[in-house]
Amino acid sequence: MLKQSATFLNHDVSAVLRDIRACRLCADKLPFEPRPVVQFQPSAKILIAGQAPGRKVHITGIPFNDASGDRLRNWLGISPEVFYDEKRIAILPMGFCYPGTGKYGDLPPRPECAPTWREALLSQIPDLQLTLVIGQYAQAYHLPESNRSLTENVLNWQETWPYLLPLPHPSPRNNRWLKNNPWFEKSLLPELRRRVAEVLSDPEN
């Protein structure tokens, strides 16, 4: 699969995105017809690396168009207009399609997606200044040397700061995690908001 992704590296971005949106690689394993959700332009300075679209996002085709997105935008301190500006913010979940729901929430991202498509896009975003790595599946990909839990990755956020930041998922299902880890909102979020404002206010952006 990794070799397959390399064949896209010389294609222009519009061709890669067109191929992604037409992808049916795991159509027979999804609960609904594939609807890849991605936001990307090579000029983006912030990358949001999430897990996979939820059901509401699948219906609308708009990334983070749900309660998780409302919380994430609050964490970043930005408006929906800024959040959905693809020239400044790229949104690439580990799986581009809604994987379905299991006993304890949404299923993991389909494993076929990232090795097929991810490097084809990441190789074409040269001026990236901040990557937000949301949830355990994205952290396993972007922090491959880490043997820590999600909580430990987030707790040690300063090790990769200010260019990469591991985050918990902003889902309402994580309310207990946020309650049990008050340092996240008190210490980490103010720094995150400052960094996002810094990157977005850069006159070169």
C-alpha cells in the first residue's frame, strides 16, 4: 500500500483530491456509500490530523461539522470561517470515510486509507507550521516512536512543541477525560490558542 501511495507524489493536488473523493477501496466494509471528507490546499500552515468522520459529518460532507468541531474550534480560539479556510487550515483524518458505530462509539478509521493516500498529500504541504494530532490513531501514525498512552502523549506535549501537538479527541464522550485532567484546559489550551493566533497572523500566511 505504501508503494501505491508513492505513485501519486508527482500528481498535482487537484488530481490527488479527485482520486481521493472517487475512492472506493473499502466500500464493501463501510456502513454507507463512501463519502471521503478532506480539506486541503498546499498553502495551509496548520494541519488537523483527526481520526475519521462521524455520522453527521458523513451526511453533510463538512469536516468537524458537529459538537466535536464546536469544541475543537473553541480550543483553537478561531471562528468557523477561519477553521474552514482551506488555504490556511488542512484537515486530514486518518480515515476519510465514516467507519460506522460499534458498542463503545464510532469504529476505528479504516486501515486502508492512511497508507494509500496520506503521504500523497503530506508531501505537498511544504510550509506547515503546526500539526494537531487528535486521538490515539492519529498519534500512532504521527508519533510512531511513542509507546505512551494518549494521556501521556498529551501530558508531554512540550516535547514536540511548537510544531506538533498531541490532543485528546474533542468529542463529548471525552468529558470525563477533560474533568480528570484539568491541567489540559489550564496550561495547554492557552498556549495552543497563542500559537494558532501566531501562525494565522503571520503576514506570509
